[in-house]
Amino acid sequence: MKKTLLLLSLACLLCGKTSAQTNDSPYAAFSFGLLTPLSTNGARAGEYTNGASVNLLAGNSRNEEHLVVSGLCSIISERATGLQVAGISTYIGREGRGVALSGVANITRESYKGVQLSGVMNRSGAHSRGVLIGGLYNRTKDHFSGLQFSGMCNIADDLDGIQLAGLLNTAGELSGVQFSGLLNIAKDIKGLQFAGLVNVAEEVQGVQFAVLVNVAEESDFPIGLINIIAKGEKGIALTYDMLGNAVVSFRSGGKYTYGILGVGYNHKANGNEITTEAGYGIHIPVCKWFELNNEFKATTIGASSSLPALNVGYLFAPSFRLGKHYNLFGGVSLNYMTAQGKDHIGLFPENRLWIGHTEKRLQQIYIGYQAGLQFIF
């Protein structure tokens, strides 16, 4: 048995050496080792092109053609194709193709075509294509086509595809989708920006969607409660509706969509009269001085109380431009209103389409109205 093992070991050594060439890039069909120079390729391991290699700790080679597996890290000075697996990191000096799996980091200096998956970080250079999946961080320098997914952060200069991050995406130019739980930053967007809180861009050809804030130089379709669009529209509106809500709201957006965020007073409420309002609107331009506004809003009456009344509705409101700075608008609304207990029963309109009052909850669907005047900055 010992003789057999010895012969097999010698065969592996001879295989590596007899297939090696004497030129500047020697070749080994298979390489095995602990770390350089304790390997079948010896002290010159960094000069070799390997068909496949297995390294118990660390590997060092010039090129890897089919497979490289390292317990800790692989250092490939030029090119790697096929499957690259490392317990901690894989470094490729020029270009890679295939699948790279590392416990901590995959780093490619120039380009990688395929899938890079790591527990913490992926980094690729110019003209990469494929999928980057990092637990914390993905970074591409010039152009990337494919998918970036990270638990924390994706950074790309040019990206055709999708960026997905739990916290942050940044891109120079993006054609595709940016999706982040917290923040997206891009220079030029062709496609969709979707963020849990904030989107920031210069020129957007597509849709910006953020729960809170969109910021852009130019964006026709921002969907957020606050939209700071340099070439868009911002204003303060005073509105009054059928329930007795007088609300001052900040309205901001682009050519077609806008956000609404306001606070006001209800003169019919008993006790707590503070009212808050939030929603989204859609402009349908008809001519220079006339447009059709469509608003979807939620209004809370008695906002600081423990049992406020909630009104959710759709408003169709034709709008007339009066000069450069004023809009006069008003129209009809379809509403659903609800409240716990009977403290707010006096707020509910007498005319309704449907009623569902019980001892514990008041519910009603009704047709209402709203009118307003907006000052445009």
C-alpha cells in the first residue's frame, strides 16, 4: 500500500514536470501543493499555467485553465477560466471567466465574465459581465453588464443591468435597475431607481421611486413624498375638503408625477384638530394653462391622538394655471374613511355609498370634494 502511494505521488510530480515546458510560461496539467514553494511546481509556481490545481493553503500561478481550489487564497497573476474556489480570497491580475467563489473577497484587476460570489467583497475592473454577489460590498470600475447584489454596498462607474443592495448603490451611468433598501446614487439613469429612503441622480430617463426623497437635475417621473428636481416643479398649496380639513402642503415633482406632504387643521373635529396628509399625484398635461391632476392621498385627523380617524382617497382635480406662479384646482374624490370607537362619528359625511359601522369601528365609503390654490416657486 505504501509503495502504491509513493508511486502515485511520484507520478503526480512527474506529470507536472514532464508536461512543463522550458519557455517563459511552463504548463502543468495538474498542480498540488501546500503553498509556494511547497508544491509540485516548486519555486517557479508563479510562472506556471495550470490545467487544474489544488492548494491546501495558498496557490500562486500565472494562469488557471479549468479549476483552482485553495484552502485560504489563490493568487493568479494573469488569467483564470472555469471554477475558482478559495476559503478567503481569489485574486486575478488580468481577466477571469467562469465562477469565482470565496469566503471573503474576489478581486479581478481588469475584467470578469461570469459569476463572482463572496461573503464580503467582489471587485472587478473594466468591461465585466455576469453576476456579482457580495455579502457586504461589490465594486466595478468602468463598465459592468449583469447583476450586482450586496447586503450593504454596490459601486459601479457604468452599469448595464441590475444593482441590488441592502443599503447603498452608486453608479456613474446606469441602464437598468437600481434597487436599495436605503440609498441609490447615480449620475445618469435609463431605467428605474428604487430606494427605501432616498434616490439621487442627475438626469433620469425613467422612474425614480423612493419612500421619502428623490433628488435629480432632471426627472419626469419621480415618485416620492419629497422630490427635489431642479428642472421640475415645487410649490405650497392650501386645500380644503368636505371633511373640514384645511391643509398646507408641500408639492414637488417632475413633469408627470409629484409628491404631497402636508399638515393642517380640522374645524369639525372634537378635541384634537391636527391633520396630516401624504400622497402621490399624476399630472396629465392638456395645454400650457390646463392639466388634469390625479391624487392618491391618506389623511389623518387627530394625528397626535391615540385613536385618529383615517381617510384614504382618490381625487380627480382639473387644474388651471393663473400666470406664472399660481394653480387653481378642485374636483371630486372617492374616499374610504375609518376610525376606532365613536369619538369621530361627527366627521363622517351623511351621504355615503357604503357604511359599515359597529360598536368598535366606524367605516364608510363616500363621494367628496376638495379645492385648492397652489403657489409655485
